[in-house]
Amino acid sequence: MIQLSPSMAGLTVVATLVVLLATGMPIAFALGLSAIGGLLIANGFGVFEVLAETMFAGIANLAYVSIPMFVLMGAAVAATPAGKDLYEALDRWLNRVPGGLVLSNIGACAIFAGMTGSSPATCAAIGKMGIPEMLKRGYPSSVATGSICAGGTLGILIPPSVTMIVYGIATETSIGRLFLAGVLPGLMLTAMFMAWALFDCKRKGFRFDEQGTTFTMKDKIAALPRVTPFLLIIGGTLYVLYGGVATPSEAAGAGAFLTLGVVIIMYRLFRPKPIVEIFSSTMRESVMIMMIMASAELFAFALSSLFITQSVASAIASLEVN
């Protein structure tokens, strides 16, 4: 064991974390290894007796059940042509608007965010269709990628948001209230993105129908049946959350079950392989999130055990400020 002052121990642990992250190591492993290193220096090998218990305590909360359920919703949609159908439906309704393809990207991202609660999943699902189509229609690559990046950020704000669930549990804040607080800002941000895209594309002369593509009202209405079930699931999930009908975990479970049922029936996923792929994707992302939270709990335990947090709090309290 090496005796270090709290300030020196804090600098060592934080520097180790930064170095490990800079190597490209996964966040969960970087947090865990830097915490274990600090605890070994201060307390010796006896610290291994509490590692598993500390990490498990970080995720032993029933509310965390909602995370894999919302991830399953996103995986079920991302593994099927649902994202493509959503994109094409908006494509048909906005084809006469200047820069309509940019608006389609942002709108599809907003709706997909309401299904998945994940920014990376939103960017991946909509970007696969949106970016190649925009480049084919003559849009600059900066506009194509920028619209997807901007729309992808809506996944962390528009409920259900996985990040809000983690934050709510960590800070003991009502997850339902957090979700409710994200609705209006999410819609406002979507509207602002669209308004700016419309103004910018009109100023630069971009149109969605450069190739003369037109759709009749019959074509537009024909695209709705494949999108409507998912919109109803989003609306139903939000209703049971805000209406006090169910807890976030129960709402997430019901939403995941309905979404999985819809994609299986609508896209005829009756073979085992696509179902296994959906659950495998859900498992990978859920385990990644849970490992980050468990490692973060261990990192917080290390900071506390090394008296780093107490020393920082004491130093702030001793400042001669109002």
C-alpha cells in the first residue's frame, strides 16, 4: 500500500482514467481499471473482496429494467425496414417543399427517437437511408451528414430517453417527470431544426424534387399504414407514463412487447434468425450501458474511499465566498 494525499490520489486516478480513455478503451473498462488501480494503491489486495458487491449495488435497481426494454424497442425497429418506411412516408409528403429531404431526415429522426430513446440508434437507422439519398439528389455532403447529426441529438431528449432513465435513478428524480420535461423542448428543437433547414435550403436553392419526382395523394396515403402502428405505440407509451397508468418499467415492457409483435407480423419475421439478431443487439447494448453504470459506481466508491470527494467538498466549503 502507498500512502497518498487525497489531492495526489485524485490526480492519479483521474489521470489514469484520461489516459485509458485516450487509448480507445471502452468507457466501462477505463472507469473500472482506474478505480481498481487507485484502490489497490491505497488499500492493497483486500479491496477485491468488495468489488463485485459494489458494482452490483450500482445496478441493483428495479427501475433499470426499463433500459433493456426501450433498447429492445429500438433494436426491433432498427433491424427491420420500419426506419425505411418512416423515411419514405415523410419523403412523399414533403417532396414539394424546398429542402424537403432535409426536413424528412430531421422528422424521421424525431419520430425514431420516440421509439428508441437512443441517439446512436437514431443516427444509424435514419442515416443509412437519408445520407445516400441526399447525396444522390445533389445535396452537399455537409448538409446530408449535418441533418442526420442534428436530428440524432433528439434521441437523448425526446422521451423515452435511456439517458434520462439513468439520470433519474442516479439523482432520485421522477423518471416520468423527466420524460414530461423533455417533450416540449424536444418538439421545439425539432421545429427549430426544420425551420432553419427550410430557410437555408430555400436560400441556397435546394429542392427535394430535383429529379422531377412527384407523388399523388394516393401515393402519400398509401405510405401511412406502415408508419401508423409505430406512432400509436409511441403515443400509447407516453399516455400510460404521463397518465399515471403504469411505471416507466411497466410502460417500457408493454412498449417493447407491442413493438416486437408489430414488426414480426408486419414484416413477417417468423424465422428464428431475425428474432435472435434483435435480442442479440439488445443484449449487447444493454450490457454495455449496465457495465458503464456499474463501473461508474465503483469509480465513485474509489473516489470516496480515497477521501477525494470529501477533500474537494471541504476545500469548497472553506472558500471565503458568499
